[in-house]
Amino acid sequence: MKIFITIILILIALIAIVILTFYLLWFIPLRKKEPGFEYVHVDEDGSVRELDKDEIEYLSTEFEPADGGRPYIKNRYSQLTPDKKICGYILRRRVPRHLEIRPIKT
């Protein structure tokens, strides 16, 4: 009986570790709150930049879930698009701290 309880406790601990790891990887902000629009853009070279007015308007538009024209929003900086590129929109708070967010080129 003691072995059975020990095995159950080990399984519960492993499940808790997996859930905690998933939470830390996907939901914890990597940056402090910063001024600016909540999304930024990761370019093909991996650099990160602010959005221009057209991109902000595009991301502020409501889309249906099955709409093929909706923007691709990354969950993690290292996540690749379906065609294996690093570029895409990402929440500002999910950009690693060591990366500089460049201002818009005028």
C-alpha cells in the first residue's frame, strides 16, 4: 500500500512540474511593462522593432477565428512561422530582455 501511495505522489509531482514548466514558458512576461503598443514585430533577421500606424491598425482589427487574413501572433520569440521563418508579431512582454526594440524608421 505504501508503494502505491508513493507512486501516486510521484506522478502528481511530475504532473505539477510539467504544468509549472508550461506556465513559465508561455505566460510569464519576459520584460517589465514598457510604453508603446502591446505588440512589436520580429523581422526576418531576428531584430525586433516598433510597429508603424498601418500595422497597429491591422492588429487592432477584429478577425474571425477562421479568417485567413488575420495576423500571425507568436507566443515565443524563438517560435517559427509555418514556413520556417522567425518573423511575425509578438507581445512586447514576450520579447527577451536582452533584445533591443528598435524605434520605427522614418
